[in-house]
Amino acid sequence: MPYLPWAKIKGTRYHWDEKQGSDIKGTIFGVKVDLTPSIDVEFGTEKSNIADRASYMRLTTQFPLKDNESFTNFSIDSKPFRNAGIVNLTDLNPVERSNKIRVEKVSAGSKIILGAYNATTVGANCMLYNASGVAVKGGSGITTTNGRVNLPYVKLSKNSLYYSVCKDGSYVDEATGITTNAPTLRSAVVYSGGDLVLVASPLSEIAYRMANTAAGNLSVIKEKIAAANDTVAAAFGLGNTDVIATIPTDLNIAVAQNDNSGRFGLILATISQMSENSADTSPNATIQALINDLEGMDGSRQSTIEGRKVGTQTVNVMTAIDNLKTSGGNNNTDNGAASGNTGAAGSATGEGSIMGNLAILKISLYDGTNGAPTAQDYIYAGVTGVSNLAEVNARVALAIPAKSDTTSEIQILVNNAPGVATTAHSTLTTNLASVMANGTSTATITMQAKDASGNNLTTGGLTVTMSAKNGSFATLSSVSDNDDGTYTATITAGKVVEKVTVSAAFGGSNVDDTVDVNFITLITISP
């Protein structure tokens, strides 16, 4: 009877300790088919912690070889379904066999760039680690004059955490011009494939520490690092820049353009300026102070850099950029080359720029209790038509951040906010048109401030006066600002019947509208 192929499923898990502290582990899953008693083929997939998943196929032939036999040609049956009980030698086909063993590469690997940037850091020892905290083979080097280490063909696993640690080295501080010993900086990312760039900077170190909430548990860092990287970038006005994979401009030697590299480089120089203005003892001290600010540990609002009080200044990002441009601020004793190289990155406004992104973040997070946006903030954000700042801020405070975190969304809030109060459209009303003239009865006069389109203002701030005309005996109180766009005064009756007209004024002009109050007495007629 003809030979029938036999198939079986194969599953294997392996674990190999090469040496202390290093291991390889993975799984194989496939199907093995016996084509003849002496020939089988196996195909499936293999995955390990040092290589991406790969498909494989193996052909196996068994020969009754004797010891010390050596030959280069042999014959096998070319028809696997032939009757296995009868084999004619004339039916066998000669096949050439080579004694050479060839090893195929599973994967060519990925190109990796590790960088260390306070400014460009030279001589830093950078090492790449995997999700187990084990140094990646071939993943280390010393940064050169461009602050980088180029590592060709390093094997990485997708969807795994990788982080770099860069130690030692030195850089020229962009704010002071002084050569400074570099701090240890880490940078982490969940690898998604392709070539990998890991830039270690004060920003990446801040993000790493913020993600490290479980005493170095790398699984927790893997879960939190992407959000931490984004939060830090946004807090420094770099919300549209990948601060892990972008090589920053060094403002010691180049002007910062309004692109990802230029903006990133300007922020690194700004951090140096913050350190100088605050008289920090080391770069690490500045990094820790910024972490405290971002996490609200010093009483500040979370996820923003509100800055530190230094003398008469609160040194936040915008203030530090200005100080960098002008070589100003407290403790500014030395000036680095960055002062003249802030370029377009330091002057651009609108969404996407540092100034614009910082202003939009401040506006979107305003809830009526923290620092109110200024008119200049709206200009930086690229928003126009802010004629009544208090009213605009009141609208912004009521909006959720998701509805006020772009220029277009803020512009809608501005367009819908009431404008400046006008005397031509503001109104006067009374709660009682008639009051007993008994010397004690009162009525309340209310002025509603309105803009040129007749919209009610919802905030206070006007200096309003009211006066009574045609009345000699009624008295009018001073005006109270209710902080909601209304202003009130109380009129108290005399003991004389009369009609009183109340008017109001603000901004040097009289309100067009007036209101009358009649003071009356009751006449009792006996039957």
C-alpha cells in the first residue's frame, strides 16, 4: 500500500543561561510532517527575548551512515508516496551533498543612536538596557563631539521597553559658557520597530523619574513612560516634538530655528538659564526642582512649569527664555553663546511654537482659581479680538481643557465672550416701581452692564455711580459691584410723596437708560 504522510504538532519552550546575569528564552511552535520514513519537513515560528518572531522551515533526511564514512553524493527517493516496501535503485535520484555548514542570520538588527544632551555632551558613557534591566549586547559606546554613539545592527524586540543610561562626560553650559560635568541622564521608550534613537537629556531624565513610581520596577516604567514623555514635552512648550528621538540644536554653535530641533535646543538652554537664575548647585538640583514643580510637590499646579520665585521674578519657562535673550535675571554673572542664538524658536508665536504652546496650555488649564491668562498670553496663542480680558477669562474658566487647548477653540470662546461694557446698551431696573413714603421703605436699583451687541457682561470691575433726580427727600446708597456684571444701590423713601428718577454712569459717561421710583402714601376713606 502507498506510504501516507504523518503530521504532528510540535511545541517547545527553551531557557538557556549563558552566564551569570544573562539568559535567552523563547518558544517554538510548528507542524512536523513525515513525507517518508526517512524524510520529514517541519515549519512554524520561533520567538525569543533577543530576536523578533520569525518563520522557519526544516527538511530532515536520515541515512544509515557508518562510522568514519565520508562521501559527497547520495541518492534519495524523489516520490514520497511510492510503495515504501519496494525500492528499486534505478528509481533513486543522485543529490550532491556539501560538507560545509552555513549559518543564516535571523535578523539584520536595527541601527541605534544614543545621545547625551544638556548641550552637546562629549565623553559620556552610554549603555542600552532591555526590559529586564540587562545590558543589550553591542549597545554601548562613548559619545563623540556630536554628542552621539552610533550602534549598527543591534537586535531588539518590538513592544519592549528599552532605556539608555549616559554617565560622565562634559558640556559647555549654554547660559553661562562654563564647561560643566554632565549629570547621569536616562531616556526610555517602548520600542515599536525600525531604527532607534534615544536622546538622554534633562527632559528625558525628568520623564524617567516621573514614570519610576515603583522603586525601579521596569514593568511600571513601561506602562507610564509614554505619558510621562508627553507630559514633560507639553509642560515645556514642546507638545509637537518627540524629545526622545529628536537631536537638539546646540545653541553654543548654531541659531535655533522654529523647528523640532531648534525648539528642543532652546528649551535645553532655557533649563540652563533657570539653573543660573536660581543659583542651583548642580544640574541635578535643577532637574529635581523641575520635577517638584511638575508634580505639584511645591504647591504648584501639576503638569505645568509655574517656576520658582527668585528675587522679584518668578522664573518659569517664558521668563527664562527672556532672561536668556537679554542675559538678565538674578544671579546672571556669566553669559554663554546661547544668548545670541535663540533665533526664530525664541520669537515665534501661535500654535506649534514654544510661546504659543505654553500660552495655550496656561489658557486651557485656567479654572478661575490659578494664575489668570494675560492679554499677552492670548497674543502668544495666536488669538485675536480680546477686548474684554475679564469676560474672556470667565468663559475660558467655564470650558473644560479639551475644549480650549487649540488656537481655534480658544478663538471661539473669545468670539462668544461679551465685549467691553457700553453706556449706550447697559440698563437700569428697580425691583419696586412704587414704595411707601414712610421714611423707611426701600427699593433696589440694578444696573446690568452690556456690550455693544447687547450681551450681558458676567464679570465686575467697573466703577459705577448712581444719582437721584427730581427727588428731594429720598436717599440713595453707594453702588455695590456684584462681580457678575451687575451693580446695585438701595434707595430709601422720605416721608414726602414724590417721583424720583435714578441714573447711572461709568467710564466718564452717563448710561442712556434711567429708571423711576414712585414714593406714595395710602389715603384711607371712612365709609
